[in-house]
Amino acid sequence: MTAAARYETPAFIPADPVQFPHRYSEPTDIEIVGLLTALISFGSRTQIIRKADTLCHMMGPSPTRYILERRFADDFSPDNGASFYRMVSYSTVRGWMERLRAAYDGYGSLGACLSAGEGSPMERMCAFLGVTPRSPQKKINMFLRWMIRRDSPVDFGLWRQFSPADLIIPLDTHVVHTACCLGLTASETYSLTAARRITDALAQVFPGDPVRGDFALFGLGVENEI
């Protein structure tokens, strides 16, 4: 059994932020919860999971209605600079939700909105959020893995218009350390160049689906097996 097969199982879900979009069955709910959860996925996993759970309770059983009906206006003020989660303010979350509402008003789904853009999935997602595509963007690439990878017990494969071959490894501490130990990259550098280098190396192992290796690198790193 490969390390990827060992970790890419339903048992991966309960301890990972991906558990939150898995609470929903409607594709638009999965997109919304997936994106918002990914964007706050930094720092302690315990804190991430606690705050993502709070966010899901705020949005209720239909995050899509919460966004489309602008219910978030009661919870997230555009002028509230107080911390919602670490350095993410209430006004920052409000901005994300406004972007989502515009996408659903104009295209019906976030996936359809991105399909109208140009560039790689990461470049389109960065353009949507107004952030630079020249950094590793771990949170964005994790979200894209959830939405695009197919035939996975963990990832959703909702966006069939994009290819898993175009994904980039979500670069975090465990992934870059394990990749360096395995010789997939020469140093533990957090850069887009390093993320692409690791992704290219994984493409030799998983042709057409390089970020399947994320499960192996992350899992081995967390369990200190490297």
C-alpha cells in the first residue's frame, strides 16, 4: 500500500478541516463552506476546527441562502476590524461573502464563475479573491484540491471543467519538510517555485493527479515517519 492510499481514506476526514464541507450535500453549500473553511485554515488545527464549526452554525442548514439572502450582513459588518479568527477580521470575512454572493448572482455557482476566467485554477481563484498568484497560496490550493480531484473518498470532484493535473500541492510545514527529506525539493523553502517543483516530482508518481501525493507528504509528516 502506498503512503497516499494509506492516508486517503474516509478516516482522514474527521480530524481535517475538510470535514466541514462534508456536512453538506448541495454543491453550492459545499463550495461556500469549503472556501470559507480553507481561508481560515492556518494555525492550530484545534482552533481552525473550532472556528469553522462556529462559522457553520452561524450560516445554518443552508449556507447558500445565507449568502444569497445576505444574512451575513447581520453578523459581519464591513467596518468591523475586530478579529474573527486570529488576524482575519469580521470585515475580511464580510468581503469574502460579498464576493461569493456576486459569483452566485452572476453565475449560479463559484465553479461556473471561475470557468469564465483565464489562467490556471490557482490563478483564477487568486483573481476571484484579489490576492497574488505569485505566492504558494496553501489555503487556495487546498480548496482547489477539494473541489477538483475526482474519485476520492476525501475530495469532492465537483468542478469537472478543471483537470486535477493542473493543481498545485498545498505547501505547509509538514509537506515541505517531508518533501525535502524525500529529495523532492532541495530545501524547506515556502515559495511558489518550491510548490511547483514538489508538484512536478509528484506528477512522476501520480500522472495526471499529482496532488494525491499531498496525503502522503502530510500524513507522513504529521506522524513523524520521515
